Amino acid sequence: MKKLTPLLLLAFSVLSASLLGGCNTMRGFGQDVQRAGTAVENAAKK
């Protein structure tokens, strides 16, 4: 588990940076959040 924690932290950091870097407006932020929610929902259905 100790090896997994830094990897998860790195993955979360990269994901956060790419999401926040891609949205220049509040509308863009809303769309990014919606896409992330859809991805989580689809993953939960599988």
C-alpha cells in the first residue's frame, strides 16, 4: 500500500492539472466536471 500511495497522488495531480488547465471559463469548468461525473457513472455501471 505504501508504494501505491505516491502513484495515486501523482495520478491525481496529473488529472487535476489537465482538468484545470483545460477550462478557461466557468462554463468550461462545468463541462469538465460533467464529463468527469459521466466517466465515474459509466465506470460504476461496468
